[in-house]
Amino acid sequence: MTTYHSTRNAEKTLTASQAILQGIAPDGGLYVPDHIPALDIALDRLADMTYQELAYEVMKNFFDDFTEEELKHCVNAAYDDKFDDSTIVPLVKAGGHHYLELFHGPTIAFKDMALSILPHLLTTSAKKNGSTKEIVILTATSGDTGKAALVGFADVPNTRIIVFYPKNGVSAIQEKQMVTQKGDNTSVVAIDGNFDDAQTNVKNMFGNADLAARLDEAGFQFSSANSINIGRLIPQVVYYVYAYGQMVKQGAIAAGEPMNVVVPTGNFGNILAAYFAKQMGLPIQKLIIASNENKVLVDFFETGAYDRNRDFILTTSPSMDILVSSNLERLLYLMADESTEAVQTFMDQLKEIGRYEVTEAMKEKAKDFYADYATEEEVAAQIAALYHADGYVIDPHTAVAAHVANTYVAETDDHTPIIIASTASPYKFPQAVLNAIDPEFSDDSMEEMLDRLKELSGVAFPAAIEELLHAEVRHNTVVASDEMQKSVESILGLN
């Protein structure tokens, strides 16, 4: 059986369902499996399997306290006609690379890939463990997780969801998607601060023993929809395995040949999922980290020093505007030969002085990674170049990855076929995309921008956009970042 323990203490082990239910360890650490199971499907079979079939095959070894019936129910309830493409994740070739379109779900961003299944995993976990408490999903978002989690958990029995987002740190579309969310169990709160402020305060609430006791007395328990929850992370492994099969199916590679993966990432969860896929045995040669101007990850992989003591930059790729990459803690654990003591020391240093530095031996264990970044000017140029060359429209996050992919090939002369994780629909960031492709366009009303983008891309409005144009604002609370806990207490009636 695969068991789970905290990155900061290995003494207490949990089953998969217990780890999913808790979300984050009481000591502030993240749950990791005691081993990464091998992919037990022949590589030449992947091309013929549906996304749903692969999702079950990949997840069953990580979540092995779920019965086959339970896990297949979760998979089939998640990956259905809420996705606007029957393949769930189309693979499109443009500009010499393959784009894995992860944005065909209900909120048109890659977070749908995991947050469509997490509510089912979580409610099944609660039943398996005899939990009678109301589960409170407490989440910080840099733009996409919030809406995807809200959609996933809206009106799910015995759950509530509270989402915090930086008031001036998301796109207009992202904000409207969140503040118009329906559901009697949903709450959305903007903060006067950045994503790191939101994420830090959410983690602090998870680790607050007094608050936990009051929640318990009132019949609540916290869980998380962020990728700090292992139930959010493991479903993301699936689409890299599926992408490999599609590359074989399209003739880009033969079964057994390697591919490279480029992932735009700020919180490190999406690229960590690719790393897990590689550890399972998928032939991924290089894991390429693509950052925006908040390049804390690039500096870490180049120098071994993680330092959040720097200016926080608001960019056109706001989901990556992050200086504290939570999921890196899981990689640190593996880099440190699974030493929970070492991880605890690094996390203490990050909290106390804002930086830590790993050893040369640990750096050597991260040699599968390559990291680079794109400036705002390079992002705009990449969007324009791909559109004018191929008529293919990408969002700014995907453009960060495309630019870094081209840089990597130019620097290394490595022509291994590349998959780029295309993490959001361009419809989520119409202003940034239009500014890049059509600088003469000046109308800044949302409707005019969306109409122009539809004209340029030739792609019809996704259902999420159609719905958004006529949606009513239902959430308008704004609080200071240090008032987040009081806000939660008020929403739950604890004060």
C-alpha cells in the first residue's frame, strides 16, 4: 500500500484518503507518498487509451485505499461533458512544438483538470474515514485555482468553500469569474495584498491549533483545493502520461522515445506533476521550467539559493506572480534524500530570513530540470509571432513557456520533441493577447475585447465566457491580508 507522510516529519503515516481529507499536514508540511509507483502500462498501449482509462490507471497506485468502483466513479464523474472536447486535452502542433491544451474544462484553465475530480475524491475520502464534519475548503488563488475550485465544490453537500485572491493581482476575466460564482456554500474574498500574502495566511490558518479546536467544536474541518493537497497534485500527473500517448499516436515519437516538457509555473505544482510522471517511468528527458519576471525558481535552479527577498512584479501572466513556490517543498524532500529534518530547516529559514540554500549534492539531484524566464516584452512578441506565423492564439502563460522552449532549443541544440503545457485559454486574458497581436485595437470594454479576440482566433466563445457576459456579481468583500482569519471566522459564524 502507498502511504503518505509530511515533508517535515515522517513519523505519522496516513492512507491516501486521509491525506486528501486533511489537505496539509498539521506541522505545515505537505504530504508525500512513501514511494512513487511505477507506471504499469506498456508505453505502446498509451496511444489507444482514453483519458478516463488512463486517469484510473495512473491514480490507482497512488490512491490504493480507494476501491476500483470508488475511483472509477470519481474519474467518470470528473471527466465528462463539462469538457468541451471529447479527448479532454487536445494536442495541437504549432510553431514547431506541440501544445497540450489544458483549458477545455468549465473555467477554461488547467486547474479544471484536477479540480473536476478533487471534490469527488474528497467526499469519497470523508465517507471512507467516517468523517461527519462539514469540510471547509480554504484556498488562496493567483487567478485560476479559485474559480476552478468554486465550480468544483459549488453546492456539493457537506462542504463549504472560501477563496481568497489578490484584489489587483488577477485579470479582469479571472476576477469576474470568481465574484459571479453561484452556490450557497461559496464565499469569495479579495485581499489588499499579493498572492504570497494570501497563501501564507491560509497556511497559517491550517497550522493554528486554537482555530482548529474551535472549528472542531463547531463541526467543521479545513481541507485545501490548492496543489498542496495531494488529491490535487496526482490527477495532474495523468495528462503528461496521456500527452505521451498522443505524441505516439500522432507520429511525433515512437513508443519508448523521449520527449521534453515545458511548463509555465509559479507554485511548482504543474511541473512537479511532470516530474512524478518521469519518476513513474514516462520517458521525459528534460523538465523545463518557464517563469515570468518573478523568476525566483529560475534563480534557485541556477544557483541553489531560494530567495524571496525581492520585488513582487505584477505581470500579464498573473497566475505565475508568486515568490513562495509551495510545491517546491516536495521536490526539496526528494533532493534531500527524503530527509524531513533538512526540509524543516529550509522551511524555517524561508520563514525567518526569506531564503535558504541547498547543497551541491542536492543540486545534482535536480539536474533533470532546466529553468529560464520571459520578460513582458518577450511574452508579447511570442504571442504575436505565433499568431502571425501559424494563426494560433495563446495566452500569456503559454507564451512564457513557448519563449522558454525556443530559448532552450537555441541554447542546447536539443531537438527532442517538446510538449508545452498550454495552461489557459486566451479568452481569460483578452487585453494582454490583443495588445500583443493588434496594438491598434483601443476599445477596452470586455465585450469589445472578447469580440475582437473571437474574430482574430476564429475560435467561438467557450461556454464559460458566454455565461460570464451576463453574470451577476455576488461577492464583493475586500479585506486587509491580516484580516483573513477574522473573515473566515465571520463566514463560518465562529465569532
